Amino acid sequence: MSENAVITPRLGIEWDFGPDAPAGIGRLLSLLAAIETTGSIAGAARHIGFSYRNAWGLINAWQGYFGQTLISTARASGSTLDDFARRLLAVDRDARQSLAAALHTASQPMRALPLQSSGGVAGALRIAASHDPLLNDLIRQLRHDGLSVTLSTHGSLESLLALAARRCDIAGFHCPVGELGRDIWALYLAQHGLPRLRLLGFARRTQGLILARGNPRGVRGLSDLSRADLRFVHRQPGAGTRLAFDQLARQAGLDTRALNEGDEEHTHAAVAALIASDEADAGLGLEAFARRLGLEFLPLFEEMYFLALRDGPASRRTLDVLGSLLHQPDWQVRAQDMSGYSLDEAGVEYDVPEAERLLFGR
């Protein structure tokens, strides 16, 4: 946005399928509409700026959640929407059309205010964070409470660097508990320009190997990943999960050259969806997504997910608001139905030495 550009706010609607739903219902609806128009998943993905693999990951995640197929594919005729997907689009279109006039009218008082931007998103709380399903719940709650919040999803390392460069106000990142996490933690703290941090505990999570239902390949541990018949899907370089995998591989003496280095995804949900759709046999990810799609899971380590803020007076109010929200009883119960999650440390504030004692016992 250019300097002193006039803001034209628009009131919109957003579907919320609850805390157990995959992320990206708006993107799914856009993708289905593009498939309806183009008759091709590949063409639809290009039209809305997705990769073909990410498009399939999104479709499979929501097919698993709805318990319904969304598309049919055939070599000769391309891709078509199944009845449920057509009904889904029709309901969305009808809702938006019926509410359009009311939303336009309701937005007029806001448009009448002398709103201007001096660049960026004025007053918004900017979050750059590693993918986590509970983080979407947190953002919805903050918005419900009247705060303006933006989220950009990155790997843990990139999120911390965005905080150091003041491109965000909060960085969400994770680190394994115990010896596995020492080198990763050191890497986080060694980045040039990384400020002193205040950390807020968000969640303790379990990561491990996500495997196809029934484990048909008979994977028993990391050493099996070097087999030529296994299709392994990586997280992107710089992601906390990729850093942990690289550490595990080195410790196990695993020859990562034998893995398919070209297959990478940016979220735990996409990794699980690829395995559920038989596009891959194994990947490292969160237990919660394996259980959600009925996949097998081999636990490997626990990790802490933190919210990091710059240490200073400007962050104090944000820390207090977040800490208060995460300590509320109704927030604490959110993890009860999520496999591999604990919120015992949620809302607890740490400086860096205190966080190190939590992670490594020193």
C-alpha cells in the first residue's frame, strides 16, 4: 500500500468449521471453483497460484474431514466436481449473494471514517509462525476480542529472522526437548541480528513418522527410510521439523541421499494428506494430523512450541494479553481431543535461559 493511501474497508464472511478442521476452507472453495471452470486440477492450481501437490494436499485434507469425495478424475475427461463439492460451492455462493447487500450497507460507517495508511498494516499485530492448528484458533480468538491480527506461515527459522528484522511482532517456532534440540536451539540464537527475546509457552507437541494406514511398507524406524521402495516427503529447508529430521538422520547415520529430496511440503497437514492419498509412504510430522486422517504414527520426540516477542516495553501489553488468554480454562481444554498435544506450559512466560532449562534441564 502506498504512503498515505486511503483505506477502503470491506466487511466479509468466513466459514469456521471448528478447531478440528484443516486450515484453508477459503482456499479450498477457490480451488473447487477453479476446477469447475477449468476441468483440471493442474489448471485450477495454476489459476489460483498453487502447486499441483499442494492442491491435492488441500483436497485430501478436506475430503478426510468431510468424509466425502470432492472430485473425480479420469485420463480422458480431466477432473470434475462430485455432488458434495457442487453443493458446497452452491451453499457458499448463495450465502455470499444473500448477505452481499447487508454487508455492503454495514461497511459504510467504517468507510466514512478518515482512514489512511502510512504503509503496512497500521495497528495490526503481525505474526510470522511455523504451522500449528491451534495457532489458527488463537488468531480467531484474538480477532473476536477486537484485535487486528495478520498471520504469515513460514518455517521456524525464517519466522525468527522476520522477528529480528522487525517484519513481524510475534514469531511462532518450535524446538525439540532434550539433546536433539540443543544444536537447533543454538542455530536459532546464533542468527545475526536476533534480538533478546521474551518467550511464551504455547504447546508441547509430539512429532514422529507419519505412515500409511496399516503401515503396509513395514516401517519400523528411521533406518527404513533409506530403502529404495519408500517415498519420503520432506518439510521445507528452515522448517523446525526439517531441522529436527536432519539431526535425527545424522544421529542415525541415515544416508539422506537415498531419500526423494525433491518432495517437500510446507505444513504438517499437507504431509499427512499426501500419505493418506498414497502419494507418499512416510514423513515426519505431528501426531495430531496422523490421528486425524487415521494414519499410523511412530513417535520420535517431544518439542515445545513458543511464541517469541522482542524484549521491550512495547511487547509487555501483548505478552499480558496472550498470557491471560492462554491461561483461561476454556483454552486449556482445547488440546483434550488433539493427540500428541499438552498445554501445561501454555501462557507461561520465559526468558531465554529459563526456556533452555525447560528444554534441556539446565
